[in-house]
Amino acid sequence: MPTTPALRPFHLAFPVRDLAEARAFYGQLLGCPEGRSSDQWVDFNLFGHQIVAHLLPQECAGASQHTNAVDDHNVPIRHFGVVLEMADWHALAAKLQAANTKFIIEPHIRFKGQPGEQATLFFLDPSGNALEFKAFNDLDSLFAK
């Protein structure tokens, strides 16, 4: 079944240790416009999706990253992100590299020459939340086996 580009936005809430730090990371580095906020949470527009950083430092302190092996890399089990257009993925990868982002998994092509071939990269936000951004030359291969 082909993937439709007219998907509804998702909503994701996640803990952060500091809202100013989250604003700098998501708002400035990733370029996510800020929506509503309070002294306990901040909405961001992540490529058309609503993510909400909730102040909960105790959830972030000492959080360990459990991983699974995927294509010879240790992928953080808990992570979120967006499937981008390939040009947008390359632009984001270059922006993150220019900002000296420490990657968990460097930008690369996963499953090269196989069904589901994709560009991917992983990194942590300042609170230890893992993010993955990926792109496909053919979006219909998103769920390819």
C-alpha cells in the first residue's frame, strides 16, 4: 500500500530538565516554532507535528539509553523524529554538523541497496531524549520488507 503524504500531525509529550535549554535546542537549533507554553511546558512545531516539552527533571536525571542492533548500529529504543524529504534531511544533517552536534549515529545511508534504504541520523537533546531524522528516496519504501 503506498504511503500517503497527507498524514495527520502527531502529538508527542516528553520530559525535559530545563525549559530554557529546550527552547534553545528545539527552537533555535532545530528551528521549531514555539506555540503555547506555561512555566511547566512548551509546545513546538516539529515539521508540522506538535511536540510538547514538559518540565520534569527527575525523569531526565541519569536516564539510560537501551538499544537494539539495527544495521550494525546500536539504535536507542526510545526515540522520536520525523521522516523528511531527502533535501531537507541533508540540510538538517549539515546544520547539525556545523553546530558540532554529538551524534549517537552519524548521518549515513542504512539498508543500502535493500528494501527500505534510508538516510538516517540520531542524536540526543540536552535532556537525553533521543531523536532520529530519516529520509527515503522513495517514500513508498517506508514500510518495505
